[in-house]
Amino acid sequence: MSTPTIPDTCPRCDTHEVSLLTESPVPGRWSMYLCGVCFYSWRSTEPGYATDPATYPAAFKIDPVDIPKMPVVPSIPARRA
Ligand SMILES: [Zn+2]
């Protein structure tokens, strides 16, 4: 089995901190990748709209600058006294 080629760019945030997350139990069938910036993960066998930065839906793109300002959902309730 050959080593999978890790994509250069995250489809969702367009950064380049992509790593190999896991591989298929049957060697060579698929690989999963993880973005270290926005934590998007995708499988190599998914269609282009989920794997290709050029065709990933613009409405779901994330600018890394906005990540620290994003709300925690669901919110974490205050501790009971
Ligand atoms: Zn990303």
C-alpha cells in the first residue's frame, strides 16, 4: 500500500495545516484528513464539494480570523451553587 497524499489546503478555511487523521480498515480504500485550524475533517472519497477548496460551498467557508469570536454552541451553563 502506498502512503496517501495529504491535501495541501483545507476545503473549509483554505489554510495549510492538513494532517492524516486515519485510514480505511481495508488498506488503500480511503483516508481521512483533519484541518488543524478549523478542525474540519473529510474523507478522500467524498465529492468535490466536501474535499476541494475551489468547489466547497462559499456559504460554509470559514475565515480563521473569525474562529476565536465564534460562540460555543450549545452554551455551557453556569455551575450550580
Ligand atoms: Zn480548515
